[in-house]
Amino acid sequence: MTKIKLIIKGMHCASCATNVERSLSKVPGVKSVNVSLLTHKAVIESENAKEDDLKKAVSRTGYSVVNVEK
Amino acid sequence: MEESIEEQEINSWRIKLIWGWALTIPIVFLMYFGKLTGIELMPEIAMQIAILIFAFPVIFVVGYETLKGGFKGLVGFYFNMDSLISLGTVIAYFTGFLSIANLSSDYSGISAMIMAIFVAGKFIESKARGRASQEIRKLLELGAKKARIVKKGKEIEIDISELQINDVFVVRPGEKIATDGIVVKGQSAVDESMVTGESMPVDKNVKDNVIGATINQDGILYIKATKIGKDTFLAHIIDLVEEAQGTKVPIQKLADKITGVFVPVILGLSLLTFINWYAFAGDFGKALGTSISVLVIACPCALGLATPIALMVGSGMGAKRGILIRKGEAIQTMKEVKTIVFDKTGTITKGMPEVTDVFALGKENYLLEVAGSMERNSDHPIAKAVVAHANLKHYKDVKNFKTIRGKGLEGMIGKNKVVIGNEGLMKEKKIDLKKVSDAIKKYQSSGKSILIVASGRELLGVIAVADAVKQDSISAISELKQDGYKTIMITGDNEITAKAIAKEVGIDEVIAEVMPEDKAENVKRLKENGMVAFVGDGINDAPALKESNVGIAMGTGTDVAIEAGDIVLVKGSLEGVVQAIRLSKATFSKIKQNLFWAFAYNVVAIPLAVAGILHPVVAEIAMAASSISVVGNANLLRNKRI
């Protein structure tokens, strides 16, 4: 299990965060996702989820990942 | 210094706000000047075209990001707030063309007003949100920027980022300590209030740990850096609080479910509203206007923000006072807690036992020699106290040393089997305690723990150890009792000792003679009669902290046992428990207020919009006001005294 944090830009409403959460949780390997509108962070626990897949999942909902913290 | 994401967002909304209104004000003027004064500035058609020209950049340039996000969401079925605003404004804008062809009433001017109000609302909201996260930002800014390191007898000022572990740096009075470290030379008082909430300065001598960002008060300190950058105490605290701010409070679940389906439901409702009005009233323009009102009034934001914004303000307030809320859930559970269980050692008491009395049947020196030699093999705080008191130059050789958990020690010194421990252990070893029973009773009834020492089945004597009660334990417990909590102390001590201490601090009930591993079991049993909070140190009490409904872990100076508790108190004082409970309750009631208003707003406003009572502009103002009020209300939490 690894933990990864994505800093996401552009989310400015609660349904945005819900969408990002939904999209990220569909990425293979992802066990839990917690997206916070206020801290602009997605905290993801996963088994070998690919960073690229996670980034794509975020951009699919219309937002962009500006930074990745491990 | 790099701009934070918040600042970037505030700035971007500010620019949008300025341009949006710069273009919208002429539109408003054109729309209402003629109506109000009766003076016709230009022909109707020219005015319509002018409005379309002014409104275009408001919708498509100022609103570019909103439209992009909104329509991307519509296409990918990730509906969001932007989808509603996008649809509402774009449809409204194109009515301008329809109205030129006499097909509809003209809402193109309205579209610009909606967008302008939307960005203004977002600007105010982002500012208010920035204020909500202020406390955390203040923590971030606490860190020192420069350090003066000592190399070959010379002091060199360097940037904090260049500081390495094991560098020795110097801190003068009034300066911030650059990073976590250990004092190698000098002594001083250090103000640690910014990270621990403790207002009294703490004395620091050689070998003491110091925390980065705290302020040196009166002496010069030479400090060896032990932790830098992301590993420092302050960085950990900030991480912890930020992570907690992203966690969910259970009460939010319903709101989250609603925001998840909110937008598609509103889209459907808006369409139905349109069909209904068109079919029954036959007025295309009115039907369109009403459905636009429905689109723009719906506000998932207020619902979605209600909980996290209050949690953010509350946890920020806590962090400033040395109270770290690790899980949002804890503040909701706290409300239900009726019983608070305290660990004794290190929680109610200082956790630094000292030998107070020695009752020897033979020679005291011999007793201490045996006890000191035995206890030297153990890490237990009581063992350390005995070793310190005996202060031996030479230790006897101990073979086959064994710790009997929760009871004592045994081992061989020469040919004699030595046993040190409590009454239970002596009973097991069939050692007669008649000769020391009066002494035992006397010590225990004054709250002291006893160690009975026997060698080769012969009783040598009793050592009494006391662990002083922390200064503010008494006042904190009486405050908790006033607030209606049942207080229980749990300890491995024997009943008489435990009761004496409980009486001293005013605790209601005592669970004594509990083995360390059974603490969690006891908490579980107590939970049958209602929610239980457990207060203990994060290291030994981890299972009990986990078992309880709300685990409150006490930190000890520079070392925070982060993983163990739902709430972590940086400063090891029970006063922090009182504050943490008050803060949780205040935060939770703010959450409830916010959710109530957010629900009420939608429940009232949406039907009004469907009924065609609300003009789209009024609808948009109401929408913006609802999310601003939720954030503003959360900020009010900071006026509360904790």
C-alpha cells in the first residue's frame, strides 16, 4: 500500500471534488481516495496505481494536477 | 516566495471580477437607463446588438474557464457547479439573437449579469476561504528563514534550506530557533507556545531537545541540528492538520450524496420547468427565463462546503493551541462521549516517579544494592527511579533476569533468587509480608507505589515510589466533571495507591491493578454503557486509544505519537483535554448550523425558482450569498473562546 498526494488546481466547488474523487477511485489499484476542496489535495492510497493514470483521471474531470507529493 | 494555490485562485477571481463588472456595468446602464428615464438612447435593435457585443467577453472570456470546466463535465458525465452556470449563461446569451428575430425575450444582458455576480461571489468566497486557512498558513510562516552556523569557530549566516543535519548553529536571545535540534552549549528559556500552546517558557540546558520555530528568550544557545526540512516537528504538525482537514465527518455523508447527484437532478428539473411553463403558459420567453433561474439558483457549493470549511477553521484553531484533530470523525463522536478514561502514569501524573521512602528490615544499603542492581536491567520508569536513588558505584552481577509484566522482576544474585515487585508477586512466590504490612499500608494510602524486595525467600524491605500529579490535572478534571463527564482512572497500581491519587485529583472511579495489555479490554467493557474517550500517552496506550470512541493522545515535548490518537495534544497537559472537547463541540455545532442553512436555502430557493417567482439575477445573487454565508459563518467560529 502506498500513499500519494496530488495537488489539484481549478477545483472550486464541492461537486468538483466529488467528481475528482469518483474519477480517481476508478483507477486500477486505488484503494481509497480523499479529495479536499479546501486543501486542493487528493490523498490516494493504492496498490501500484500508476501516477500517469491518476493524472489522467483528474484531467478527465476538467482539472489539472500541479504537483505530486509522495 | 511562490504564490500558494489559494493566492493564485484569489488573484484569478479578482481579475475576472474586475473585467466582468467593467463590461457588465455598461450593459446594466443600457438595459435600465431607457426603462427608468424614458429617454431612448438608441434604437432597440442597436441596443440589443451593443449588449450582445459587451456580454460576449463576459461570458466567453471572463467565463472561459468556467465554461471549459462546465462543458467538459457535461460531455464526460462529470457534472459540476460550472455545468449549471455554463448552461444558464450560454442559453441566456443566445436568447439575444432569438429576440432580434422576435422569437424570445432577451436575456443576453442578464447572462452577463449572472456571470459577473458568479465571479464576484467566487472572489468573495475564495477570500473568506483564505481567511479560514489562515491559521495553518501562520504555522507555515513560523519557520525561520536564516540560520547562523558555526564552522571552524566562525559564524556564517546561511539560508535555512542549506542547513544540514549535524550542523551546529547559534541562536541569540529573541531569535527563532532555526530547526529541531539538541542543545550542545549554553542555556536559556525557550518560548514554545507557538507549537505547544504552553505559555510558560521552557528551560533548556545542554542535551535538551529544542523545536524549530520556537523563540529563544534570554541566553545564547548552540544547537546541533537533528531534523531538517520535511522531517521537523513543525512540518509534521502542518502535514497532520492538512491531512485531517481533508478527512470526512460522518454528518457530511448525506450532503455529499446529495452533491453527487445534485447537478444532474437540477438539469432535469430545469428542463421540466421549461417544458411545463412552455406547455401551460405558452410563453417561450418566460419558460426560458424560469428554467435559467432554476439552473443558476441551485447551489451544491454551500452544501459541500458546510462541513469541511468549519472543520478547517476548527482544526486550525486547535493547531494554534497545540490540539491536533487528526480525524474529522472525532469531533462528531466527541459530542456523544459521556465517560472519559484517563491513564494514570504520564497522563494524570508526571510519569517521572521518584523514590520517597525506603523501609529496610536489615541494612538499608544492602537493600538498595540488591534493588539497584536488579532494576538496572529494566527500562521501566519506576526501575529508573530506583537506580537513580540507589546511586551505586558497583553493581552486583545479575543472572537469569526476567521481567514479569505488570508485577515485577526476578533474577539470580549469587546463589540467591531475588524477587522485586508488588504484593501479588510476593503472594505467588509465597513470601510472608507480615513484617512490612504496616509500612505498605501507610505508603499506599498516601498514593505511593510500593516495591517489595526479597532475596532467597527472605524479605529485605519495601521501597516506596511516588509519581507527582501534574499541576493542572486537578483543575482540568474538575472542569470536566462540571461539564457532566464521568471520569475514570485506569492504572496498573494497586487499589489503595490508585484511590489515593484519584482522591487527590477528584476522579470519580478507579480501575486498578490492570495489566498494560488489558487496558483496551476495559475500555471495550466501558463502551457498553456509552461512548468513551480515552486519554493516554501515545506509546504504551496505543491499543486502548484505538479501542475507545475518541482516543486523545498526550504528546511529550518534542515527540508526538502521531499515529495513535484521533486527537493529539502536543503539550502533555490535561487542560488540553478540556480545550479539545470544547473545540470539538463548537466546531460540530458550526457544522450543523452550516448544513441547516445550506439545506434550507436549497429547499426554499429551488421551488421558488421553479414557480417562476425569482428573476434569474436575484437567483444568482441568492446562490452566491448562500456559499459566502456558509464560509463566513465558519469563520465566526474563531470568535469563540476555547
